[in-house]
Amino acid sequence: MNEIELSNLSLSILEIIAQQRDIHILLVKGQLQEMNKITGQTLEDSDFNNSIYELEQKGLIKELETKPKSYIITSKGKSAI
């Protein structure tokens, strides 16, 4: 069972990153904005940035050194979803 507590937004970000080999942060944000159009919700920049920071701090995603602002999921992140 998932022992790491994550917000719905953080889980959504984690799942989007997990679907790609590596993905630029703007593509993640774009996918979330499209999902939010369907649900009628808004995506606040601060909430998005805080979730990315939280996922990095917990070691669930990692920014690629060779591609700034592009992320991959870590093995710890894979086990969290």
C-alpha cells in the first residue's frame, strides 16, 4: 500500500510523468490544464509548482541534468502510484 501521502494534483502529475520516458514540465502542465477544462476546475501555478517541488523532495521524480525542466519518475515514484 502507498505509504506516501500525496495530494490529488501530485498524484496526477506523477501519473503523467510515469507515462513518458521523460517529459518537459510544460507538457505536464498542459495535460493537467486539459483535464481541468473537462472537470471545470482551475490549475493554480503555485499549486502546480508546490506539487512538483514536493514530488522532487520526496524523491518520486527527478529533473534530468541533460534536459532542464524535464522530469523522469524514480523507482520510488513508480512504487507510489
